[in-house]
Amino acid sequence: MIISSAFTGKRYAILGLARSGMAALECLYASGAELLAWDNREELRESVADKAIIADPLASDLSGYDAIVVSPGVPLNGQPIARKAATDDVPIIGDIELFAQARPSLPSHRVVGITGTNGKSTTTALVHHILASAGVPTVMGGNIGLPVLSQQPLPEGGVYVLELSSYQIDLTQSLDCDVALLLNVSPDHLDRYDGFDAYAASKARLFDMLGDDHTAIFASNDEKTQLALHCLRDLGRVQNIIDTSASELTGQADWPSLQGPHNLQNAIAAVATVEALGISEEQWRPALASFDGLPHRMERVAEAGGVLFVNDSKATNPASTGPALGAYPKIHWILGGLPKSDTLTECEPFYDNVVKAYTIGEAGPLFGKLLADKMPVESCEMILTAVQRAAANAKPGEVVLLSPACASFDQFRDFEARGECFRTAVKSVIEKNLIGTAIQEASQ
């Protein structure tokens, strides 16, 4: 784990002992800080009783504490902890801010910070993969993989690649990235913000922390991304600003895990990022082809009977699903769940690629009405039913794609569980040889 003298002798209250909170506690304890910790789960409180005072920060006098460390999952809008911090005059931070404060005590290194509404995880993993393929010491963390504080410090010359959600940026004040990348901004998480403008402003704060001699990259031509770019240019402070929204990159057909227009955008942004770090085309181009992708993100689950099954469960909003529909010419589209929008506007340009739609979950009736005059639609409710019907209807050369355009919480604990259900259903139809049965029966 990361240990830093920056925390020695200081006092911190930690609220939330999930992965990032526990990583922060272990880092701070090993660094010689005094700690107060709390979590609603008794077993987590008991597990750290030898390292921290166990007490609810809301019921404690925090005057003189250096910070309250909260999980990104703790909303700050209107929450008691925010009022408590203001009353006791204590800053609220997260584990990324602790990492930023620890940086001066680490071996010389660079940091890449990647944010955006869609594509963060894939782009983060791709940048990390390219760097590792080029022999650069690197780890990825933040909103992906292991918390950065729980990982071993990199040797001199290493690169920390961080996926940063808006929640994490909200809790960070001093992370000066060597390369900061904004992929795109579309409406999301509006329950945590006072409207779309506030959400977009949260993303753009990554550039407020950027050093004058570092690199800012903007990857999309959407309104909010371009607004952030132009505001940064108007300030005239950051010297190296790159707009990749109109850039092109050849060779996508050779990158099996990077199909679709959104993954082309991700690849272009990743290439601009690694080139800013000194990686050459001779190094990054073969790495694009060898990239395996991430689970639940345009993941090629199986191919049988000439039909490809793709798990894109991470597509939790229409803006993410739209480009996924652009990845293949003939798609049996499984969609639905807990809707974040009552439209599918971002998906509309790709409707010609859809052979048939199969609706599931709470959004099923709504999406059925939206799509009824655009394409054939079957109401399936459950993923297993949708996979069985799609597999039965699919012809060789076609794709069965789970890209829900919705959150998963109506039927699943998270998008990972939804993707695992899809995998299990695909395995079942392959084992039972149910692919293309509708076509076979119709021809008899």
C-alpha cells in the first residue's frame, strides 16, 4: 500500500468502510495518523477497532481534525455529514485527494486522470494496457480495479492511470494530473446534482486542478465537453490543450475488443493520452490489437452457429447504448431495466442496425411503445427469455447484444450481476442448441 509522511500525526475521521474507505484507513494508519472510523455495518466497524476510535462522526466533536474522508458513494447534497463538516470547519475529502497529498513522498511519477459519462473504464484500461505493453511501470485505480492507496507505489518513471467519477472529483482538491482527459458529458446521476450544468461542472473541475505545463485532452464534440474546452482555452493558462473530437484513426477492424464508434472515440483518446506521455505509434498500435477489453463492456461472450453474443451490460444509459448499436450491422437488441430517461434519442441514429428488439425489466413497456413503429419488438421481462428468443431468431452473421440503456437495480444488484446473468443465459442456449431454432422451424 501507499504510505506517506504527509499524514503522520494528523487526525482523520473516516465515514464508510467499503473498498476505498478501508484502503484510506489502512494507508492513514500505516502512515501514523490518528483515526476515527464509522460504517453502518457492525462487522466492518469491528474489523478496524484496533486501528481507529469507533464512533459516528455525526455525533463526535471533529474540531481540529484535518479532514473527514468519505466514500464517493456518500452523497453530499443536503446530507448531515456536509452540515457537520461545515459546523466543525473540517474539509470533506476522498481517497483520491489523499493520494494527491501523498504524491510528493512517492518516487517520481506521472498521473493520468480520465473522466466522462461514458467510456471511462474502457479508456482507462486501454491506456494502462498500452503503457504496460510499452514496458512502462503502471497501475490503474480510482473508479476501476483496486483503490490506488492499496496498491504498491510505482518505481521512478511509473504512471498512475486513474478513472475518476464525478463523485470522486467532488472530493478532490489538489490532484494535478500530467494528462487530464474528458471523454464526453451527457445527463447522468442527476439525483446527486442540481441539474445537468452542475454535473458537467463537476467533471470540468478536473482541469481546474491541472498544472499550467500539463496536458488537457477533450474527446467529444458534445456541448458540455466543448464548453469545458473553450473555457480552458479562454483562460490561457494551460499550454497544451488537445481536441480529438474530429480526429481519425485507421485500423479498427484489427481491434476485436474495440468495435463500435464509441470505442473508436475511446481508442483515439487513449492514443492522444499515451502520445502525450511519449509513447510512439510503433508501441501503441500493436497494443490496440492485443487489448482484451473489460467484462460487461462490449464483451464478446461467445460465438456459436455463426451468431455472436455480446455483453454490454455496463451501458446504463441511452448515450452509451447508441454507439454500441453502431458496432454491428444486424443486431438482436436486448434492452431495459431501471430507466434513467423516458426517451432513447441517442439510440435512434442506429435503429437501421437492429433486426429485432427484446425488452426486459421495468422499462420494458415504455421502450416497447417507443420502438413499436421502428422495429419488431418482443416483450420478454427477463434476460433468460430475451436471450432464448433472440438466439432462436438470429441468423448466422447476426449479433445478440445486451445493451440495456438502463440501470440494473430493478432486477439486479448491479450491472455486473446483470452481465453474469446474460453470460449464463447464453451458455444455456448454446448447450441446448437453441440458436436459430425459429428459422429452422419456419423452414420445415
